[in-house]
Amino acid sequence: MKRGVESAGRKAASSRWLEGLARGGFVACGVNYVLIGLLAVQIALGIGGEAADAAGALHAVAAHPGGFVLLWLVAVGFAGLALWRLAEVV
């Protein structure tokens, strides 16, 4: 039973579609860090913003047109990364 699960986990973790989802997740992480950085620079320059954290960055994106779509893409990327990590654990 254990070997079957390990084999299935390795097969799933190395599949092309799951690797693509994982890459999308890493892009989502990068986008999140860039947004936090931009918000921190805005706060430092006194341009605006309230909190230079992940929640503040996502709230700032949601306030712009098309931001809701970007947030959904980031969420899908994070979900893909979580699935890939789960397959790696299995």
C-alpha cells in the first residue's frame, strides 16, 4: 500500500500540468512580493498606503480596475503551488 501511494505521489508531482501549476504559484508569490515592495516604497515616499504587508498589497490591488481578476489569478497560482507541495509530500 505504501509503495503505491509513493509511486502515485511521485507520478503526480512530476506531471507536466502540476509543474505548470507550481510555476504559476511561484509567479504568484513573486507578484505578491513585488506588490508589497511597491506599497512599502509608496509609504516611504509619503505617496499613500497604510500597511506594507500582504493584506495591504492585496487590498491596494483590489481597489484598481481589473485588480479583482489579478487577485483571482494569484489565488489560482497559490492553489496550484499548494497542490504541487501536497503531491511532493505524498
